[in-house]
Amino acid sequence: MSADVWTSAATVVPALSLAAWLWLLLARGFFWRTDVRLPDRREPADWPTVCVVVPARDEAAVLRASLPSLLAQDYPGRAEVFLVDDGSSDGTGGLACELARAHEGLPLTVASPGEPPAGWTGKLWAVRHGIGLARVREPEYLLLTDADIAHAPDSLRRLVAAARTGGFDVVSQMARLRVESGWERLVVPAFVYFFAQLYPFRWISAQRTAGSAGSGRGRKQWREWKERPGRKGIGTAAAAGGCVLLRADAAEWARIPDAIRHAVIDDVALARAVKGGGGRIWLGLADGVDSVRPYPRLHDLWRMVSRSAYAQLRHNPLVLAATVAGLTLVYLVPPVSVVVGSGAGAGATAVLGAVAWLVMAGTYLPMLRYYRQPVWLAPLLPFTAFLYLLMTVDSAVQHYRGRGAAWKGRTYARPLARPDEG
């Protein structure tokens, strides 16, 4: 490579990275802001019945810190908790019954659906069983929450008020994940930051498809709308699986969870199914909804990300290649340009890289503040992004080795065909 070509590339590449960051800063739904929180809504005149469905597999280690918070919900209406023990081997179901006896509060039902049939993930099979039990109570809303999520006493009350008065079919909160170990501090805030970059919260809450499922449209009308020529696309749709308040009738006409029974990333699939049927969705960061699951080692965090990263890319090698290239350009080029440009005396290269790095760190600061972490972690975002790049590649490698998405003793291969969603 000639010196002129090298000089040109050394200037153009960091310039492209800076342009990408300016676009992300201004045109990606202000994803970096952390002020999308559960909206303050007036309380409804009457409080609907709510059933809480908690799928749980080998969760005895976290259940003592999470389940009592659900049983202690200060909710004015009728509410009940259904914990579905998904084949646990650590006494999860028995511990749940013990906790219910020790803590007064909402009634608890513990059930087990048995092993999931082919084509189902274990979690969604458990959710299906829980929703089936809940339907006997004829609830207006279903709260789908994970076994590691602890809720503030007014969590259910605020969720229902926001959904009822805001006309939302789904209200979901991204639970605040645990950040205590060094690796958690380095990786966890970035996980939520990257999620918001993929699915800007403002876009999710602002976009609407034709009509509103919450207005009571039945399955027949929904199908007629879905099959209408020229209907609008789904747009940006996502939810956070740890805390999803779902209208019971929306679950019925969107065929939740049957229509998404294969999904490893079930929260995004749920949101797409509801929004694809014309439903309204709200997603934001949580106050008072916290994950108590520890990820003390890098290995633990690596498994959390890699088990579903390639599924997020639709198991497509071309999308994987584009993702690796994009992560390299956006996150790795700026610091490399600073180092190479400074060492080679290429001032333009170093300056462009430094400005892009500064913009990157600046967009990360709000998330660090949300997680109450020191600001000096912001310049380390390129290193964290490199770890995520490796996790994503490892996810693809595991997939092609036939291990698929592995979690708690189960491995889910790529589905040969998508289930009928009509």
C-alpha cells in the first residue's frame, strides 16, 4: 500500500466513525438518554384484576430475594401470583410454597407443566401453562416477570395505572441489573446501553400501527387488519422480559405465547407480535424493578450474552459479518486511530479518532449515572464493545457446533421453520 493510500485511509476511516457517532447522537431516537421512565398517570377509577405469571427453573438461589416482593404488592384490586416450576432440580417449587406461608400478601399458586414439547422453549411453555391457569380468574392484565426480579411495593400499581390510563397493550420496564462485581460494572451498563441503541425506547413508545388492539378489537378484526394489502410495518418493537404487563385480550388475539413458542429472545418476539397486531407498547428504564441475579465472573456474563446473540442476528452469517464490521468501525476505530495517529504523527487521524471517542463516551455517561457508576468507565466502552464482539462471534461458533442457545441444561437449536403466526 502506497503512502498516499495509507494516509487517505487513515483519515477517511476515523472520519466515517465520527460521522456514524454524530448520526447515532442525533438521529437514533436519542437512545443514550435515560429519562424514559414509567409515566406518571392518574389512578384509574376501578382497579382491574391482575394475574402475575412467574416462570422459574432452578431459581432457589434468588427466590428469597424476589418472590416476597411480589407477594407484598400494595395493589388496590384483585391480584394473584402463579409461579410455574419449569422442571427445577433445586427445590424451587417447595421454596416458593414455604415463602408464601411465611409472608402474608397476594395468594400464590405453584404448578408445573412438565417438560416442554418439541418446538417450545422451556420458559414459554411455562408461561403458557401459567396463563392457562390465570385465565380462570378472568384477569384484565397479566404481569409476566422473571423469578430473579424484585419489585418495589407499588410496582404493580404503577404498571397498571400507566397501562390503563395510557391505553397501552404492553407496558414493560427494563429492570435495573445487578452491578456489584468488577465485571458487572464493566459489562452490565453497556448491555442496557447497546439494547437501547438497537431498540430506542422513544421510538417504541411513539410508533403506532393502524388502530389500537387495546380498544377491544377481536381476533377476527385483527386478522382482517393484518391481511390488509399495504398495511404499515411493525416498526421498532421490543420489551424487557423481566417485567411485562400485558393485556389479557391482547395475549389472546396475538396468540401469546403460542405464536412465539420457538423464540429464544422471547421479549422482543412478544412485542413484535402485539405491535404487529396494532397494539400499543411502552418500554422504558425501571425505578423499583431490580434483578437480584448475580453475574460475578466474566464467564457468567459471557454466557448471558452469547446464548442469544446469534439468534438476535437471525442466525445469518452475512448479518454477523456486518455486525462485526459495524462494531469495529463504531467502537474500535476511534481509540485505534488515536494511538496510531499519535504514534505516526498523523494529527488529523488522531483528532478525528479522539472526537469520535469523546462523543462515544459522552453518550455512555447517562447510563453510567443511571447505574451509579464512576465516569471513568466511559472511556473504557471500546474495550467492553470488543468483549461483546467476541461474545457474538462465540455465539455463532456455538450455533454451528450444534449447541445452539444453551441455558440451564437445555439447548435450543435454530427452528427449521417459524410457527404459523396467522
